[in-house]
Amino acid sequence: MTAAKSQLLSTRQFAVFLTGFCCFINLYSMQAILPLLSAEFVASAADAATVVTAGTLAVAMIAPFTGAAADVIGRKRVIIAAMFIVTIPTFMAALAPTLAQLVFWRFVQGLVLPPIFVVIIAYIGEEWPRHEAATAAGVYTSGASIGGFSGRFITGMFSDIIGWRGAVMLLAAITLAGAIAMTLLLPREKKFVRSEGLLVSIKQMLRHFRNPQLVATYAVGFGVLFNFIATFTFISFRLAAAPYNLSSTALGTIFVVYLTGSVLTPLAGWVVGRFGRRHFMIANIVMWGLGIALTLAEPLWLIILGLALCAACGLICQAISTGYVTITAQFGRSSAVGLYVTSFYLGGSVGGTLGGVAWTHGGWAACAAMTAAMLVIMASVVFFAWARRVPAAPATTPIEPP
């Protein structure tokens, strides 16, 4: 390999890393400061949580159509335009005088994010050789995972230093810098084939509902983000209250447990090959339930251990589920993935909403019971609806992290 070609590959991989980082630095950034927002706007925990669920609901609404639109317009053009546009609602969220306006701008932000993270997956699949695509997807996932953690950490830490509005403005500046860098570094697609039209793509997408294996996997994806949002949103309220009284910086730092899944997820493919997809998935869900149980303990270190277990098991579930989508879709894998993304983020919105109800009526114990019930449903779907034998998956890299 020539030096010039090697440099091109590393530059392209860095651009993909930056795409994941800049996208997910925004989506979950408010989770660490929800107690602070609740106090400033004199809102309940359930009302403050809508700052998170508004974004996930918007993603669920727009995600299935994003891939279809990019099939007509082109890859890089859509990604770069969305990257620049997302800085606008991010900046406006920092200026929001009321909770309702903050929720509105978070919703607008969520509408603009799928054109970034859905289309970059298609870009990777088309532009990289098959034997290099898994590595590129891994680079993207690393960027997305680090971005997801960094968004929570930055808002948590800088909210204690310059206020939450200044912290969100900092995220807008980082996103703008990333958009400029990606414009320069991400090569224009060379293997893109324009779709016959948006209507054709949408009709193909709807045909996926006839595949019971896909529908079952969409149900599992719904449960994954349902539990992630319910857990990591309302645990912040528990830890911000007595006897822990954690600051925004400390709450942001706790999200480092999120990175445990990034370390363990690459091993999922090996374990699936050795023990089978269904058996491993059910065992992983059981371990997730153990993590939820640990968060009911009083010692802070046990709660953090439980959250680390939840994060790891959740990301492994996501990796296995998205891999299952790609091997069970009989046609139109991009649209099949788009529907999974919609189910995934719809689950997050419902989890945040019902989590607010559970928190209001029973505190963290009620939230934990609700997530445990969802885990039972997920395990039942896997046991009864997933096929016992399916072709081996080419990769188990999650489409995007929770």
C-alpha cells in the first residue's frame, strides 16, 4: 500500500470517527443536567425528562425516511448539510427562556441527526471494500460511543463552571468545528447509485413488516433504548438527591460506565458464534436484570457497578439485534435498518415518558421495576420469536449506541 493511499484511508476513517462523535455528543447531552434543569425551570422530573425524549421522538419520526431521501440526493451532501444545520437548534437551545422552548429546540435537533448517523452507515457500506467495512464501522461506533459519553460529561462538568447554557453553546461550537472538518476530510462518494425514487424506497421499506423475524427484532430494539433512557435519565435524579447530593460534574463523570459496552461489544460476535445468538442474548438480558437490581442498593459503588453492567449488557443487546436485522432482511437492508432505528428511538421516547410516571409515583424503585418488566418482555420475544438457526452475521457492530 502506497503512503498516499494509506493517508487517504486514515483521513477517511478519522472523518467517519468525527461523524459519530459530533452526532452523539448532542443527542444525550442533557441527561447529566436534568436535576439542574428541573430546579431552574421549577419542573417535575417527568417534565424535565422531556428534554431528552423530545430528541429521541424526533429521531424515531424521521429516521426511516432519511435513508430513502439520501438514496435519491446523495451521501456526503446530506451528511454535511445536516452537520451544519444541527448547530442552529443546539445554539438556540442554549438561549431557551422556558422549558417548553428548550424541548422544542431539542425536538428540532433530533430531526436533523438521522441524516448524519443513518446515512454514514450507508456510506461506509458502499465506499469501503467488504473486508474493510467492519473496521470502518468499528471506527464510527467508537466515535459515537465517545461522543455519547463526552456530551454528557461536557454538559455536566461545564455546567458547574459556566452554567448549562454556556455548556450547550460549547457543544454547538464543537459541532460546527466538526462540520467544517468533515467538509474537508470526508471524500465525496464514488460508488453511489441513485435510487429510482423516494416512493419506491418507501414501498420497499413497508414490505419489511411482513417478515416476523424483523418485527420481533424491532420489538427488542424498542426495549433496549426504553431501558437505557429510563435508567440513565432517572438515576440522575436519585443521585442528585440526598444522601448522595452529586453535582452536575459528578453526574456527568458517572457516564464513563457507558464506555464499558464499547470495550466488550467487539467480543459479542465471538460469543454468539460459540454459544448461539438466542442463548447468549437471553443470558445477556438476565445479566442486565442483575445490573438493574444492583442500582437498588444504597452504597454508591454498588449503584455505579450496576450502571456499568446495564451499559455493557445494553450495548451488547444492541450489537446483536442490529446484526440480526442485517442477516434476516431479505431485501432493502438500508430500509430495514431505518425501521429498526425508528423502533429503537421510539422505545427511548416511551421509556422516558413512562419512566417519568414511575418516578412520580414510586421513585427509583418503581423505575427499576418497570425496566425489569421490559427485560422480561425482551427475553420472551427472543426465546419465542427469534429463529433457532440463522446464517452467521458478518459483523455485530451496533448501528449507533444508546
